[in-house]
Amino acid sequence: MCRWAAYTGEPVFLEEIVSRPGHSLIHQSHGATQSKTAINADGFGVAWYGEREEPGLFRDILPAWSDPNLRSLTAQVKSPLFLAHVRASTGTATSRNNCHPFVVGNWTFMHNGQIGGYDGFRRDAEMLIPDPLYPHRKGATDSEALFLIALGEGLRDDAKGALERATARLESLSRLKGAAPHVRMTAAFSDGKRLFAVRYATDENAPTLYHRWSEMRRGRAVVSEPLEAGECWDSVPPGSFCTFEADGVTIEPFEPRCLARVA
Amino acid sequence: MCRWAAYTGEPVFLEEIVSRPGHSLIHQSHGATQSKTAINADGFGVAWYGEREEPGLFRDILPAWSDPNLRSLTAQVKSPLFLAHVRASTGTATSRNNCHPFVVGNWTFMHNGQIGGYDGFRRDAEMLIPDPLYPHRKGATDSEALFLIALGEGLRDDAKGALERATARLESLSRLKGAAPHVRMTAAFSDGKRLFAVRYATDENAPTLYHRWSEMRRGRAVVSEPLEAGECWDSVPPGSFCTFEADGVTIEPFEPRCLARVA
Amino acid sequence: MCRWAAYTGEPVFLEEIVSRPGHSLIHQSHGATQSKTAINADGFGVAWYGEREEPGLFRDILPAWSDPNLRSLTAQVKSPLFLAHVRASTGTATSRNNCHPFVVGNWTFMHNGQIGGYDGFRRDAEMLIPDPLYPHRKGATDSEALFLIALGEGLRDDAKGALERATARLESLSRLKGAAPHVRMTAAFSDGKRLFAVRYATDENAPTLYHRWSEMRRGRAVVSEPLEAGECWDSVPPGSFCTFEADGVTIEPFEPRCLARVA
Amino acid sequence: MCRWAAYTGEPVFLEEIVSRPGHSLIHQSHGATQSKTAINADGFGVAWYGEREEPGLFRDILPAWSDPNLRSLTAQVKSPLFLAHVRASTGTATSRNNCHPFVVGNWTFMHNGQIGGYDGFRRDAEMLIPDPLYPHRKGATDSEALFLIALGEGLRDDAKGALERATARLESLSRLKGAAPHVRMTAAFSDGKRLFAVRYATDENAPTLYHRWSEMRRGRAVVSEPLEAGECWDSVPPGSFCTFEADGVTIEPFEPRCLARVA
């Protein structure tokens, strides 16, 4: 279980989300409260959109709390749309290639959760990645595979549907060759314009997902747990797909299961 | 506050102390129980004596729990005398040069604790390091300085006296330019033959220090907290200097304070 | 193109091969003479056999010449059989998981060379790795894939045949979807008892392979280029498979091509 | 001997200097032509001025050519004033704290060269760092010491004089306790408004220093060796102190020696 935070709105310094708040992502890296694993010290990453279509990407394997490069970068760089992640490995090695977010072209993706028994069918999962996208397969995580499969399912044209289909295919593999709980996840991803987030589980224990509009920042934070105690955050119900745009939030049902049946 | 473990006796695989026990040093790296900081993820190190007079030294800045090199090394290497450490930085950077143990010639040293207000008089402290030893000053920690000052005070010929004098000099600086608590420490060090350990504080809160003879291993472990719950460990009282040799343990009073007064 | 060195014989300190000789592997890491790339600074690794059936493995991403852990390890550890490698990436990321040697159970493998156009058919290559071995697929290199495919082809029972079949399958993919030169390689691998090495290319430019018996060490070094200038080294001809055992060297033809045709 | 490049002018992406040119700094990291050491793979760093008074700082110990974070950062970040450095260690460890540039407040500094016999008088050199600046002493390099001593000598108010005095003091130590050549250096440093550079040696072998105005970029690059072959670069003579400002370049004599005599 990892922790993550994303932002969309008026440009702010990355540190406004990553390190400044009382329960900032960096604070969560050594003291998460709503995660099964309190320590998320197996690497971190941040992807931010700037002047170019492709986002910047900075990932390293140190604990986020002790990386001076991360501190300096987040204090200098402003962005209207960024995603940040601290990792608690569920088994795969601590390596930059296994750190979130993952970037392909103008798309970036990060994930928290697990696909039950993934190690037992990783090869089958990787076979679901289309050839043209395979060069982007750099690491060994289920998260990167989910992203690449979703891109293959048409993430660019149909974000919700593609992620449903990709999740359904991995969920089917988990039901066939894996173990319960089959899927527990939150994920956030973006094309540089819209910020998407999903909360989903095949059981009653979907990881938490929150968002909050800040009048002060004129922007919205989307997080795996609130950045400040005592603030009022909107909790997203399980089985939800969220689209965050300038004019607000759209929440639709996220239903990979029905597809899984027909898969 | 860091966590450490040392061993002297019949040769055992390093993992017997470092990773195998239920509350092994690696386990403590993400769940210390008797330390103020539960997480010790700012680097680790192990120094072991083998066929050569100088010990081997392996240090890195990853959390100990996620380093495959450490796992492999401790599974392969046997030693009759070794020291291992997991670090929770009290401010200085996460860098290999700031990781314990420190090695000079055939001597190795590791430390847990703090010298009150050290940042305010680091320069004065480094001035206490004699010129011939100064090339060994690689990092910025109070621990490495204490070691080098003690070597300058004659650690080779009078381990207890030299460490008392070195501690007294730093304690004096802390009283003069630093802040209370002036000294809280445990330390373990060795010349490759004897294993020494000290527990000391200028207040009532000396970090814990334990040791235990294992009939099974025919050796003794000396640790900052017990390696197994339910085992019977001997607790060393504050103000003690321990010498561990084949024929047993010698415990003497450790009294830098009186020296501090006259310093 | 990487550089590597292996040793089998009376136990010697790893440094006898890795760092001591005038043109040691570490020296080659910043000044290889018979390699297209003079600099091999994209990580290193050493696997050594000791008291256990499984070898020790130490890999890191720093240039070999600047890693104090490597220096200390090779100065402390003695082994009768070990493999060491310095890497010059041909494209894949600098990551520990992409560093050689690779280890599966008691087998270890390292490689120098290239499979033409590999990036274009990496997915097909990974499909050749049997399910039971897939969890060992940690990185993205052609080298690790070749090793795992060879294990799947029966490396344990028929080292030469299995590596011929594995090479043939990748060569076929390169002819089908890749580019010339299809295969250029030297490789060394071991089960902890015998040391194997191969030199092979589909064109006239097979990477160099040498070996030399040392009376002084009572052991044999097998290398991608000689460790000392002026010494007399035996050059292995292209298309050779070498088996190094206590009682000497067996050199057989290595012929994956004929198999490739029928593949 | 390291390699470095700096820029002042209209904001450009860092990659315009760091990675894009044919003989960019990253290219020089594995093939410097005017440096005694062709390989500069012992770490790198870049400091850039942005919206804040303090510069951003990104340093790591990988070879610059293989760091994806550096590639992404330099492709995303634009700056009107930045300094970049690739390091070839002259002895001190490969550690982020030993990587250039060094930053104190709004000042940043990088250096190429050596102070003869520095290891023999490092302690004396560090004694020249005033107490208030000592907390900024993070590593062990002569370069960082020179910077901090110069700050202590009044770099803020008298850049040229302060660096002359600091250089003179280290030169005196080298003459007293060190070895010839006593000083060989180029350095670049900035307060966020002006870019300074110096070329100096106590013998005839001052490292090279060049600068060039680009009409296309509307800015000036200052480098240890030209970024493109065939371009026309202005070579700065030895014993020069350069101040680069919007309205052009001021070159004054740099004469620490006379001060060294009276020191």
C-alpha cells in the first residue's frame, strides 16, 4: 500500500502538496494513518506538467523524507497539474523503474493497491501489453502493467472504459490464477489536461480516496488520505471514477466486474 | 536514535544477528520498540572481521529491509566478530559517509545517541581530531568525530580511558556551547579481538544496552534492544563500560563527567 | 559491450581478479582496450560461491572504480569460484536489476554482447521464459532473458545444448524481427562446480574471450580481455563452448545456428 | 579535473547547455577533450535560479549520461541563470555532498581544479571557515572549503577580492604544508544576478575557460571547454576574473599571489 497526492488548478509550487501541509505526502511517508503500512520508504516519484506536452518526471529510491533533491525540486517548480507518490513495496524490488508515477508520452499514471496473486500470473499480465507499448515496460510492477494495458485498451479516447477493461482483464487473471482479494486500488492519472482518479475493490476494503477544493490555491487536491487534520475533505465512494476539470468534478460508477465476466 | 547489534564468539553467518531473529536488526529498522524513533531507514552498515586485520565494511543509504546486497552478504559471510547498525538521522545527510560503523585501521566504531547542540560546535569538535587522523574524517556526524577523538586520546592502549576523555571533551563543549541533554549514548567498538560497549547519559535517559550469551551459537550478542521477545537478556546499567572477551564480560564504571569538570 | 572476469581454482580473495591486476576488471571499467566502449560505468556485479549452495551476489549502479563497498568486499571475501562484471549499458536503464551476474538458485550467469534489434522483440523473447522461471525476470535486459530461456531449455542437465537452443531461439527472433548483427556474445556461467564460457557471433566480430592458468594461484581466470599486459593468455576461437573444471578445460563447438534454421 | 558549464541570459531550458549541444556537458562527462581526465562520472549537479531568491539544486552520484532524472529536469526547467557540473573525483568520495555546485543562501559555486597537497592540510583549511558558515560544510572537498572561506572573506560585497583572499589563504597553506602545483582552478559562481568566473594557476597550466554569446538564445554560455566544435569561443587568459552581466563582460586581473605573500 502506497500513498499519493495529485493537484490540478492554478499553478502552485509542488511543495504546497508534497511537503508543506501538516500531513503532507512526505509526512505520510513515515507516518501514514489510513494505510495498512505506516512506512512508505521504498522510493518516491513526482510527475509534473509544465511548458511541454510531456510531463517532467523525478523518481528515486531513497525515503522521500531524506531526499534533498526532492525538497529542492518541489520548492522551485510550479505546476498547474502534478502527481506525487511515495511507495511501500509489496514485493518488487526498490528500483527507480518500479517507482510511480509512470509516464508514456503525455500520459502519467500512479497507483496504490494490489492485484491478488499477481506474482503468479505476471507473465500473462505482461502478455496483455501490446507490442508497440512494450518498450515502455521498464519495471516489474502490477501498477505499470495496469497502466500499459489501459493505454492499449484506448485510455486516450475513453479513459474510464479503458481502465475498466484493463482492470477487468487483470481481475480475471487474479480470479483464474491468483488469490483474493483480487483487486484493491486507487489510481490517479492524467493526459496533462484532465486529472482522473479511481477507487475500486473486489471486496469491502477499497483504499481511501479524497479530494478537496482550496479557495486559497484556486485548485483541487486529490489524495489517498487528507493532507491536513481537521480539514473537510470529500470522500469518494468505492466503485467510482472521477474526472477533475477546471469546471469541477464528474463522478461516474467504475465497473470492471461486469466486463470481467464477459472477458 | 539508531539501532545496532554486535556479536563476538564462534563464527556465525552475519544474518544470525542481522536479519534472522524475530526482532532482528533489520526488523528493528522498521519497527524499533525501545527507541524514540521507530523507523531507522536512513542507511545501514555492517563491519566484520575476517582473515585480515582490517575489517570488511559494507554501508549503504537504502533502508536495510530493502537492500538485496545486505541480504546476500549477511547470508554468505561468517565472522567471529562483527558490528551492524541501522540509522535514523538526527539531522546530518543520508550519505554513506555518515553511516555507521566507522573504520580506522583495525578499529571499528558505531554509536547511538546524541550530543546536545552538536551542530552549534561541530567545528570545535572537529578541531579536537588530531591532524594524523583527520584524513579519516569523511562525514559530518558527531559519532565519527567521537570515534576519531577517542583514537586521538589513545583508544588503542586504553579503550575505556580514551573514550571517557573523548566523551568528556564533547560533553564539555555541549555544556559550553550546546544544549541539554548533553550526552545520551550507547556505543560499540572493537579492535578485532575484544568487543567493547558503553552506556552513558548526562541525564536519566541513557539509551538501552543489552547482551546475551547463546549456548547454541557459542557466542554473545550485544545490542541496543533484544533480538527476540521472551528471551532473557542482561541489561547493562547506565554509566557502564563493557569489555567482551572469550572468557566473559567485564563491566566497569564509565565516568567522563569527572574528567569533564577538570577539562 | 561490457567487460567481465571469472575465476575457478584454489580460493583467492576476489580482489586478486577484480581489482589487483594491472588491467583488472575495475581498471577496465574506465579503460577497456579490446571493447568498443572504453567506459563501463553503468553498474557492476560480482557473484561468488562460498559455504552455501547459492552464491553471494553484490551488484550496484555506481562505476566500479568508485564503490568502497566493492573494494572492501573483494578484499575480504575468498572464493574458489566467482564471476564479476562491469556494465556499459546498450540502452536499458542503469538499475541493479539490469546488472550482471544474474542468479537463479545455484546458477549464475553473465554476458557481454548484443542481440540485434532486441528492443523490437523483447516481448516475444520474454514469452520464451517458462512460467515457473518468470518470477526471476527482474529487469529488462536481453542477457537476463537469455539466461532464463537457457534454464528453461535445460541448462542444469545439458549446459551446452541448452545455451545453444536458447541462443538459437533469440537469434531466430533477431533474424525475423530484429537487425544484423544478430548475435555477438561472450558469456560465463556456473552451477557452483563447473565454470562455463562461450564465445559466439553470427558475423566475423565475436567479442574476445581468453583464459589463463596461474601456477601461483593454482587457479584459472576466464576473461573478456587479459588482466595483465605481457602475460600469455589463451584466446578462445569464435563458436566455442568452454567447460572449466579441476582437471582442465574442454572446448567444444558452439553451434546454435543449425538449430536456428530448424526453429 | 571536472567539467562545467554556466549560462546567463534569456531563460532557456537547462538542456540547451547541459545535454543538447554536440559537445554538451553530458557529452563531456564521457569524452572530455581538453581535460586531463576524459571521464567525469563521479557525480554531477545543476543549480538554477528561478522564481525564488535561493537557487534550485539537483545533485546525484550517477554518471550524468545515465540519469533519467537529470534528463527530465533539464528538459522541463527554464532558467535565466544556471550552473552545471560533472565531476571526476580527485580522491574524495563519490557522495552527493561532494558534488558541485554548492549552495549557501542565494549564492552558488562550482569549481574545477586542485589545491596541491590538500589532504595534508584539510583540517587547517576547514579552520579557515568561520563558525556561522560551518554548518554549511557538508562534504570534504577543497572546492566546498574554498567557497565557504570566500563567503567568510566577504564574497557578498567584494566577489573578486574575497575569492582572491580565500584562494591566497589556501595557496599559502599549499606552499606551507602541501605540494606543487599549488593551485590550478577555474570556478564559476553567482548570487542569482551576476555570473562570475575565474581562471587561475600558480604554474603555467591553468585549466581552460571559455565564453560565448549566442544571438539565437540571447544569452551567454561560460564553460570549461566549448560546447560545439567549430564554433568561435572567447578564451579567457589565465589570471582573470570575469563578471558576466546583462550589459556584457568585465574581465579583471585575478591576483591572489601578492596577497599570499603577505599572508
